[in-house]
Amino acid sequence: MPKVLIIEDNLFIRENIMEILELEGYQVVGAENGVVGIEMTYSENPHIIICDIAMPFKNGYEVYESIKSYLDEHRVQFMFLTASAEEKDIAKGKTAGADAYLTKPFKTDDLLNALRDLLN
């Protein structure tokens, strides 16, 4: 099963997503901020990265820019998962290069469907 890296500064949300994905059979690792997430991208070699946007140290856009060449080279899928639900925010996320954009709060089925779409 694919490995998913969750980059989320909110411990409750990060652990909730990790538990959902583990129950579905995904191999899951978590990072508590963007700096750690960048490091874990290289050390964990995930297939998919799910990243919050509003985080301390490095926001989601900065994370994406920092690892963009790695994502392209290794064909890693990148999804923003954020509370920013306005159309302009969604457009900015997609323009930045994300393969998917999901807003919080989310339904478990929406998260799982988005992951399935990224894997296909």
C-alpha cells in the first residue's frame, strides 16, 4: 500500500487523518510542521503528501516550493488540506501546483476518494 506523509501542525487533526488512513491500509507518517515535513519527504519517500497551508515555520506553499523538483522527479502526488475554502484560495492552491485541494472540515469519504484519485 502507498506511503502517505501528513504535514499538519494540529496534533488532533494529524493523528485523526493518520488513523483513518492506517485503517484503510495505507502506510502513514506524520510531520508537525513544514520544516519537518520537508525533511521527511526526503527521508520517508512518500507516494502522496497531504499538507496543511497555514502552519508555523514554513507554510504549505513554501513546503511545496521547497520540494517541487523532488515531487516531479519521483512522481509524488501533493494535496493541500486546509481550512481555506474560498474560491480564490482553492485557485491559488491549484495554481501553486497541487494535484488536489481538500477543505476542512472534511468527510472521511472525500479524503479517501481524493487519495484514490491521486493514485490513479
